[in-house]
Amino acid sequence: MNGHEHHEHDHKPGAPETQDAGSQALAEALGSSFTIVKIVMGLMVIGFIISCAFQVGPQERAIVLRFGKPVGAGEKALLGPGLHWSLPYPIDEVVKIPITQIQTVTSDNGWYFTTPEMELSGEELPAGMSLNPAVDGYVLTADHGIAHVRAALSYHITDPIQYVFSFVNASNAVQNALDNAVLYSAAQFNADDILINDVERYREAVQERMADLIEQDNLGITIDTCTIDKTPPRQLTDIFNQVTDARQNRAKVLYDAHNYENQMTNSASAVAANVINLAQSAKFNYVTNLVAEAKRFSDILPYYKTNSSLYVQQTFVQMIGPALTNVQDKWFLPVRSDSKPYELRLLLNRVPPQAPGQPAGQ
């Protein structure tokens, strides 16, 4: 009993010190824990704030959906470029819309079966004896023919709210509209027009039909470009090639004929113009000479009227003189004014003239 009491008496003086050290250690541990909790809480707050921020690019618009409904109405629901805030998912969901990015859809309902890998490699499956409607697409033409047609449409979004909220999948709606435009427009053209004669007009018809459907369904997009690929049924490729060659030869013959026609027409026009110019020049010279002769006649008429005989003799001498310059003997026969006949006798010496200094008779 005494030993036990002595043992308890020996340990009682150190108990308060032990309790103080444990309390201090516990307090320090709790302080460190609270510090860690504060840091974690701060990091969580910072992470929460960061998670609420999002950036909208210069070519984008954004819409915040809160529990599936847009925050704001109309244009106010659209968030422009810059830094914005929203509550974390699943409370808020941010939908970004690339309004200036060019988007593309392709309609291959009228195209034969192929795969992207086959197109990249240039490989095609054998055409077979006939079309397989289960895998091969085609369009029906106005003349009850068929052709393979594929269209690619590039567009950009002009009404983001309509594009996002009016359709479950707006891209599929655009795809369906393009399929409709390809098939509908093909029924307005003959097969030769789609494949050879009027490809551009068919492309324009597809684009116009697509524009009508966009306006009718209010898709909220604007068309940028529309391209068309076309080919005849592969089972008839050789026949279409022969027809194409014949058309090209015909076009070449017509082109050469038109060139020859133009050359001959131009040559004939040049000859005609030359003849007309010569005729006009001759006409001008003839008229000018006539005017000059008339003037000269008018100028000499008074002299003739004054003394016609004298004038005739003077004129005759002036005209005949140059012609008789080297003639030795000259006879001038007077002109009688009456019509009575008269006898003219001339005595001619047939002895040739002798040179000066030569005796007579030699």
C-alpha cells in the first residue's frame, strides 16, 4: 500500500507538464491543418473563378446556356469577343459559334459509291453491268436520263441565334437542303445539259434553289460558293466519250468554217472597198475634168462668136502645128461654109529636092 502510494507520489509532479506539451502539439497540428484548409479553400476559390472565365475569339460569338436556356434574349444573348464569365457546368454551358469561319457541306446522294480513302488514292470499284441502287446514288433528269452529281456548298453563319436554337443540328438541316437542291434542279435539265452543254447554268440553278430553301427555312446562313462535280453513269463512259469527241470535232469544224467565212468576208469587203474607192476617185477625176472642160469652153466661146473663121484657123494651127513640125510640104484646105461640092487640083513636083550645091538633074 505504501509502495503503491509512493509510486503515485513519484509521478504526480510531471503530469501537468505532459498535458501542456500534448495540448500545445495538438494546437499546433490544428493550426497547421487550418492553414492548409485555408490554402486549399483559397485555391478552390481561385479555381472556381478561373473555371467561370472563358474567352471569345475575334471571329466568334458565344451564348451562355443556363440549365439549357440562353441567358438573355435576342441579340443580348450573343457575347462578343473578349473575356466573359459564367457559372460552372452543369449550371451553365457555353456555346461558341464561328460566325466568320467558312463551313462546308457536301451532297453525295447523287454520286456512285466510293470512300474518302479510295478518292485520295484514285482507286474506284468496278462499275459493274448496271447501277446498284443500294449503294450507288444518281439523279433523274428532265429527259428521263440519269447522271451522277455531287455538290459542295461553302457558307458562313449570319444569324447565330437562329442557327443554334431553331434546329437540333443546323449542319444537318443545311445538308438536307443541299440534297434537295441537287435533286430538284436535276429534274429541270436534260442529261446532256448537266454533263456537257450547260453545266454552269445547272450549277446556278442548284445555288438558286439552295438560297430559296435557306430563306424558306430561315437557316441563318449565307452562301459563299457552290461547286458541282458531274459524270455520266460509269457503265456508259465509253459511249459518252465518243459523243464528247464527236461534239468536239463538230465544234472544231464549225470553228474552222467560221474562220474561213470571216477571212473570205473580210477579203471580199476589202476588195469591195477598194473598188468603191477607185470608182469614187474616177468619178471625182471625170467630174473635175468635165468641169474644167466646161469652164474652158465657156472661156473661149466669146472669141468664137466674135470671128468664128479666124478662131477656127488659129485653133487649127495651134493644134495641128506640133504634129506637122517635121513635114516639108503643108497644104491647108479652106473650109467652105456651103455644102456644094468643089474640085481641088494640086500640082505636085515629083522631083526630089536637091541638096544645096548639087547640080540639077543629079
